[in-house]
Amino acid sequence: MDAAQQEATARARELQRNWYGEPLGALFRKLIDDLGLNQARLAAVLGLSAPMLSQLMSGQRAKIGNPAVVQRVQQLQDLAALVADGSVSAAEATERMDEIKKSQGGSVLSNSTQTTSGSGAPTVKRVVREIQSLLRSVAAAGDIIDAADTLAPSHPELAEFLRVYGAGRTSDAVTHYQSHQS
């Protein structure tokens, strides 16, 4: 790989970090490990071709163009967390992956079974991720922070929201939300 290709790959990975919280190679490898998948199965569940998944993982492509695929990634991240904490068995995870594969995406704040609490309402974490996904689909984290800095003097609450939800980590945004509910 020549210097120009290395620079393009580094730039794509930085964009991925801004848009998705981390480079897609790392994110997809975690899903593969946590859910016991291989790349071909992950590509099939997400609705991507194997070459496209490979290009995203290697940094040859920066962005997932289909919002339904982004939602499936988020659903798989939620499922991986449930598998990790023992809430979902391997057999149930396989069934849920089949459901995720069939999903067509939907509204930004979808209310699917994988994303709801026992009361049927979306979980805080899911709503936060949806907000982050929406904000990051229109601007990179650095641009969101710049917008927050511009808005801070006249709209401090909006600036804080953009910093926490648009450019922050999911866990920090969930904590922020919960602290403002009491």
C-alpha cells in the first residue's frame, strides 16, 4: 500500500470513528467475536455484500450508505450486550439475528423487540444510540463540537446536548440523561 492509500485509509477510519464511535473494522470484529459469527454471516445479517463489509472493515470505504444497515449494526450491538451479560442464550441470539436480517429498518426511534424494555418503551440506551446515529449521519463529531461551541453563548442547553449526544460516548450520554431525570 502506497502512502496515498495509507492516508486515504487513515482518513476513512477517522471518519468512521466520528460517525460510528470507532472504526468499523474494530466494531465489526467485536460483533464477530461476541456473537460467534464469521465475516460472511455478519455481511448476510447486515444486508451487505461480503466485499462491501471487507471494504468497510479495511477502511477502503468510510460510510455505510444504507440507514437500514446502520440500524441492523445497532441491533447487533444491543444483542451482543445481551449475550455478554447472559440475558440471551446462543440459540436465542441466532433467532434474533435472523429477525434482524429480515428487518427493513424503519423510523429513527423504532420499537422492535430487541430495543424495548419490559414496558414496551424503547430503552434509554437505544434512544441515545438512535439520536447519536441521526446526528452523526449529518455531521462528524468534530463538526458537531464546532456547532456546539458556536451555539454555547446563546443556547447553552443545546450546546451541551450536541456535545453529549452528538459527539460523546453512548455510556456518557445515557448517564447524562439519567442524571437529568431525577
